[in-house]
Amino acid sequence: MNKIQQAISKADLKAALATDHPMIQEIVFEPSNLHRSTSKHADIWGYAPDSFFFALKIILKPGVVYMQQRDDRGARIKPVRRVTTGNEPVGQGNRVLTIQDGEIVAENSTFFPRQEFNDLGIGSSFYVAQERFYRALGVRYVRLFAASVGRYVWARQGFRFTDPKQARNLGNRMRHYLRSCELPVPKGVLKESWDLVNYSVPGAERAGDKIGKFFALETFPCWEGFKWLDNADHNHVAIQSRKETFARLPDRIRGAHSKLNMF
């Protein structure tokens, strides 16, 4: 049994993946039969022969009343009252654990969310449980390749651009975009991924979203990122993002409260 398998066997997976989100019944851990040759990023990062592939699946509680905020393509809609059946395929995160310099490193490989469940705090609660799971295994460093909506979401969860030039280049691009829209241009604050995606100008939303989110989803290229789970700055960004998300839940989910777990 290798170091990764030993860590998994010793961890209390049920406790690590527990969540107090009112819509989630459980998050299920399942080893995957994915192998190196099918991995999208194997050529970029490389995987040791004993790398461990697994999935985390979200299972909903039945009978929860909620207000649907998005359609099946992720577009914002007028809220619609729904009730969960417990059989909805909400989403699955495929993940990889590997050994790097003697430590277990995690990769957030892919995540397949069902778009009509966006804006309900499910993803944020999933990430909280996922990071608790990583910590239970002794993981400190997490890496990923941000694509699609992940270009925005992962920055909000405290992931930093691996290439520091990317933040500078995108910061310059955003300043140009703001000037072209005759909007206020900040000085010296657009230096991290989260500075960009969180930037807002009151009264200047685009398609109902703040400027930073709109800019990220419309113009960001895919990017490689990383997060240290014991880094105070990275964690502070994630906590602030989760506070904003969870504060909206009482208006969207029956029985919800805004003081959900942050870690």
C-alpha cells in the first residue's frame, strides 16, 4: 500500500466530507478507474505510476424547497419554485492525488455541475468538504487548470495564477476594458486572480453580474492555478466568497441559514 492509499485508509472520510448545506444529503467518495493515458493534463504535469484517481459525487436530499436561479445552460432566469427528488445528478468532481517531493499533492481535475443548480451554494459547500478531505489526508498544495466557469469560480476560491505574468497581463486588459466603458479604473489592486474577478462598480453590472465576473467569463483565457491550504491569504479569499454566497441562501432555500461551515 503506497503513501496515498495509507492516508485514505486512515482518514475518516465520512467526517471529512460532511456538509451542513440544507440541500445536500452527502458527498460520496468513489475511487476511479481513470488511468494516466486518459488524463487531459498528464502531458503538462505528469502523474506518478501510483497516482490515485477518484470522484466526489453530490447527492441531494429529497423534498427540499428551493428557488431555481438559472436555466440548464446557466443563464439567469426569474426564480422558479422547485422541490428536490433526491435523484438529481447535480455534479461530480474528478480528482487526482499524486506524490510530489515526498508530499501528497491534489489536482482538481474536472467538475461537471448541472447548471440549473447554480447560485444555491452547493458548489461552495462542496469545495468546503473537499478541502477538509484534502487536509485529512495531509494535503497542503492543490493545483488545477481553470476552464469554462472555473475561470471565475476558482479565483473566488482562493486559487492564484501559476504564471504571475498572467495576472499583470489580465489586469492591464481589464483596465483597458474599463476605460473603453468609461468606468472607474482602480490603481494598484488588480494584481491577483481574485482582485480581477471580484472587481465591481455599483450600478454597472453586466447581465446581472458584477463587472469582474462578466469580464472573467467573457475574456479570461483558461489558466493554471494553485492554492496552499495553509496560506492565510488564499483561505481569506475563499471565506469571503463563501460568506457572500451563503448570505443569500435563506431567500433561496427553505430552512437555510447563512452561517454554514467555511472550512
